[in-house]
Amino acid sequence: MAHSPHGWWSILIGITLLCAIGSSRANKPCTASSSIGDLVLLGSSFQVFCTYQASCRASTSMHIDKKKIHKILRYNSTTIFLNVTNISKNTTYTCLCEGEPEPCGLDIDTGYPPDLPENVTCVQKGQFGEVMCTWRRGRETHLTTTSVLWVRAVFGNSTAGSVSYPGSGSRSDPGLVSANFPISGSVQTEYSIWASSSNKLGSAVSTTLNFTLDHIVQPLPPVVSQVECWSLGCNVRVEGAQGAQLLEVQQRTAQGPGPWILHPHTAGSVWNQSIVSLQPYTKYEFQARVRLSHRRGIWSDWSQPVSNWTQEEAPAKALDVWYTTSNSPNNSITLHWKRLSHTEARGKIRVYKVIVHDTLAGKSERNTSMNHISGLSCSRCDVTVYALNSRGSSPPAHVTIPLRAAQPPQNVMCRNHSNHSVTISWRRPATAGAARGTWDGAVSGYLLEWFPVGRQVEKLRWKRLGPNETHTVIRDNIKPFECYEGAVYALYEQAVGRAQFEDFYTLELVPSAGPSVHQPVVEGDKVTVSWSEVPLEHRRGCVINYTIYVENSERKDVGNYVRSASERSFTIRGLPPDYYQLWMTASTASGQGPRAGLSFFIKPQSLLPDSWLYTMILVGITSFSMFFVLLCLYQVSSLRRRVSTLVHCLMPDIVPDPANSKWAKECAKEKGELTLHLYLSESSVSEEEEPDTVEVQELPEGSWSSWNPAQRTDISGTPEDAIHPSLHLLFMPQQIPATDPSTTAYFQSSYLKSFSQESGSSGQTHDSQGTDMTVDYISTHVLEGREEKEEEGLDVMGFFSCPQNPLSPFMNPLVSFGGKLTLDAVRIDCSEFLD
């Protein structure tokens, strides 16, 4: 036999490699071995040996997974060993000779032999599909394990050889193995199958399963095509069930969801099935499956679920109605009712109808979507409440408001439990009322109400109990770390007895925050502290009291004051003047919470007089200062004169009545000319000098309107009731009654004007009879004299002039009149000063 050159070279290379490997092994300084080999059962115990060459004269050691082992034993002069107990994983053992670069070692693999395959089942998917078999392979072996399905077909009297099909594991279920094989022969062909598993530690074979295709055929799952529902049931229609004779449907509520409920096949068509005894207004899911017959095949897989709602029905149960009364002056009543459950409502509740029959106000009706109505006020009302959906209303719920007070339950007690529940117990009402003629009849039941403190309207809960029950356990509608209060009611036919309880909880901690302290109000040696209660979210239980701590500026405790949980202010008395720091804490049964506080100051009493005394002192000092300033100013003569003038200007003018003057009376007697004496000045007219005279002419009645002041007659003389001796006063008299009615004189004005002659030492006389005479209110000499005096003194009141006052020295100059001067010609108006 001839060989090619390439073949010889391959053989030569192989021999060389084997020699190199053998030479390397011969040159290793040691060998490693195990007493039971390199493949062991998990949990086994054995020995590992390290044998060294004679050339290894240095120290030796053994390592497990690169970690040096100190508890080794010597077997002989060249061998050491290690006892391994209950091995739990694959392990590498290494032997080392100091100074040698290459170690020797041993890899130990661990695992289990395979278990017997279990639960071998086979199914034909459809009438013409392959057969799929599945089985459970048992526990994990931790070794490479092979699974095989063996199939042997029996055709009549002949038996075919066994054929193996490899099994494969499932990703969703690692313990499940499956294998498929094709069909050969008819449906009557009998098959025998079994499964086997094997690895390096052993093998296992399952029991044999014998069957025909008629036994294992499984129809394909049907399709639910339609679900028609009414209020109490649904009709399910299916498609795709060719050849099937049996139909099963299962349903469950979609909310939750609930458990599946199976409805077996009944007589009738396989294409639909009616499901009854359902709840109104409920969403259900439906699935269907089919089978060829009772004796043939197995049930198909369930179809995909299809859902639908049943229709509504009128609510089947009356509402549970209760009421509460506020502590306000008008005793406002809030009516509450519990919402119906889903099965009780049997539809979507759209509105609640409340009908109130008041004995005084008559009938009224309200609709609301809430579960309470506030603000009811009636002396006695019969209230009826309905719940309405699209199909009708619930039965009526009646309550009488308010119920008459009767004997309440006794000795109400609350007890907390570790499972977050509370037991409320009580004793039956006393029957002593029967002896007093107030017997209310037998107790028809009890009602327990509870709510978080301060939230009765929005969080009210209640529970009705029978007449023989005297305790109950609250598990629902109660939260940990929250404080509750409530009451137990004894219900009679037309009366109710109430026993209140408060401050119960399931779990409790110290408050997480203190009360909100307001700024203290300090009055003398006392301070009033006020605060707001701890917010609900920070109470974490029932607040039982508040504690006030006060420290002075030296950090010394002044006092600790414990106040009840219902108080909101407190007055501390007798504090000496100092700076103080104030803190407050809130306490539950578990302890005190954190502090919240501020500071305040008590002033010495001498620095803080009473307010009325302080006001009186301030007013006295101010008044004395003003009086002193006015007194100083009054010492200035010019200022004093101007002040006098101002005061006189502000006073109302006293106008003399001309009818009472001397010359008016003489005029009335003589009915002719009247001579008036005019004294221009006290210094310029002597007794010997003949006074100037002024003629007064009496006008006849009706000629006053045509009277011209320029056509006057000269008059002279001084009236006896003249206002000032240096002034010549002219009066325009009012109507003076005359003895002769035909010659009655009319005078139109009641105001005065004055003029003055030049006064002083000039000694000159002023002739009032001249037609070209200029008459002044004040003579030029007088004005000049006053100006000279004002230059010497303080002229601060020069602007106060009173032109309407005849005594004012600041009168404007008189205008010159032609002819005779009359009172009407010199009439004045004082409005200029007011403007």
C-alpha cells in the first residue's frame, strides 16, 4: 500500500507531539490524584494526594482554588494528602514544589445522576399534526445530561424498531423537556413511548406510555366570536370547532380579576352557550374550549378571553342613612348615607334624591351626587333618601330628625390590639327610666360611629349592631397614627341614647412637630401665651396635653406649665422684668414632641406707666408749653392789639338799632330837619367851639328809591350813643313809626360806616359841609402814628384786617362822596375778610 508524502509527514508530526507530551509529564516535579477519581457526587467525602519526585527536596504545599491549605497530612516521604468532606461544587486542587516553575493539579467535577423522567404525556395538535410529548426530568444534575424520547409503533401484528428523538428543555420551565415525532399509520395504530436521561454519573428510563391517536388528538382552540349580555346573564357564541361535539365555557369578573368559574356543556348546539346567574352591571371575561367526543381525544386549549358588561338593574338595597348635629347655635344637621356596594347598586348611581317633610316648613326635595347634605335645620323632619341609576331607584330609606333623647349605653370602653384593630365595648342602657314614666321601649339595636378628630363631616363612619351585641371590633376604615373619637347610640323606636368616647387609636408615636405659638401679649408683669393645635399630619396619635417652658436671660427655668389638649391660651403672672425664652411641646401617650417657641421681654414698671396717666402727663406738658408761648407773645403791644382786633373780627358784629338813637327819636317828634353834632376828635373840639352840624332830611313815603346820596344836606354833631368818641357815626335808620302816617320815613340799612376828622394836636376842624371833602375811616395822622409805632414793635398780625368792623384800625380809606354823606352811601360788606 503506497502512501503519499503528505501522509508520512502527518504521522511523523503526531509521533513527535506524543513524545513531547510524555517527556513533559516525565519532567513534572509531582502528580495529583483522588481516592475516588475526578468525577464525584455532590456531598461526597474523599482524599486528594500530591506525590513529588525525588528531585524535589524543597518544601511542598497544596492549594484549593489558588488558596493555600495549611491542614495537610503526610502520607510518606514523597506524598502529602488532604481529607475533603462534603464537597459542594467543582474544585481545583494544586500541588506545588518550591523552586519549580510548573505545578501539578487535579480538577474535580461534581454533580448528580439523572432522575427518572416523570409525567410523560403526548398530544396530537389537530387531527393531522405531529405528536408532541413532554415529561419532567427531575432535579438539576449540574452535569451535561442528555434527554431522549423513544418511540415504538405497533402495526397490527408487527412491531417496528424503537426510534429516538432528542428532547429539548423549555426556556420558561427548565424542568420540562419536550420532543416531537411524525405520525405513521392510521388512527388505530398503537404507540409505545418512554423517555431516558443520562450523564457521566448514570442514566434513568421512564415508564412506558401506550396510546392510539384517537386518545391523544386535541382540537385546535375555538374562537369566541360574540358575547351578548342582559342584566343577569350572557350568551357566548364560538367559531372554528370543526368536528367537535363538546363545548365548555368559563367566566370570571374582570375587576380583580376573580377566579374562573367553569360552566360544563349542556344539551344543545356546540356553537353557543348561555351563562346565567350573573350580577347586573358587571364586566365579565369568557373563554371556551372544545372536544371531539366523550371517548375521543382531549379538550382543546382555552380560547383568548372576550369581555362584556351585563346591563343595569334598579338598586336592590335601601341606603344606610344617619345624621349628625353640629355644636353651632342654630344646631345645623348634616345627613349622611353609605354608598351602595357594586353588587347592591347594580348600576352606576347617578344621583341621590333627598325628600324632607318638615312639620313647619312643609315638603322640600334636593338632589346631590355626594353622600351627605349639610345645613338642614328643622324642629322635626321625616327624611327619605333614594339612590337612582338608569333603571330606577333603590327602596326608600327613612330617618326622623331629630330623635328624642333616651337612655344611653353605659361604660363605653376602647381597647387597642397589636393587629391594628380596636375593640369598643359597652353595657346596656339603664332601665331606671321606666320607674319615672320615661320608658322608651326595648332597644332595637346599636349604632357605633367614629371619625378622625376634627373631620366628622368628611370622614364619618358608622356600623349597625343587633340589640344583643355589646361590643364590636373595628378593623376597616381606621388608620394607624391617627386620633379618633366617636359615640355609641342605643336605638329605640322613636328615640336614641348617645354615649360619647374619644381619643382612641391603633398605633401612636410622639408628635413630629410642636404647636404653632403666637406672639405673647405682655401686660405689666403678666404674659398671655396663645397657640394653634398641632397640624393633623404631625400629631401621629392623640394629643393629651401641651407643656409650656419658660427660661429667663440666665437660662434658668422660671416654670413649666402643663395645659390640657383643649386649651388654646394661658396667662403667666408675676414675672419680673427680664428677657424670656418660651417653648411649647405637644404630648401623646408615647411622649413629648419637638419644641416650638419664641422670646419676649418684660419691661420695668417705671418705664411703662399706665396709658391714661401717660396721656394726662403729655397733655399737661403740651398745654403748659403753649400757654407759656402765648403769654410771651402777648407781652408785645403791637401783637396784642392785632390779636384783640382778630378776636373782635371773629366775633359777630353788634349793629346798633338806629331807631333807638337820640336823634332818631327827636326826628320822629319834630318830623323835620334834625341837627346832629359831629365831634371830629375829642382833642380838637372844645366846649367853646361851635360844633359842625349835619342836616338830616326826611323823605316822604315812596320817594326813597329816587333818593340820591349826592343830594344830601350837611349834618354835624355827635349822637348820644356813638360807638367811639373820635368817630362820626352816620346811621341809616330803619322805618320809624311817625305820628303822621303820610309823612312816615323809611330807612333801608342796618349797617354802619364811619369817618374821622384829623385828630391830635393840629386843632383844625373838619368841615363836613364841603362838597369836595374826602372822608377817611382813619385820619392820615392816625395812620402815620400807628405806622411809626409798628416799626418799633413786632408786626406779625398786620394781615388781620377787618374792613367790616368799625373799630378796626386797619380800615381801608373811605371814598370821596359828592354832596351829602348818607348811611346808604357808606354801607360795607364783611365778606371780603371771610374770603
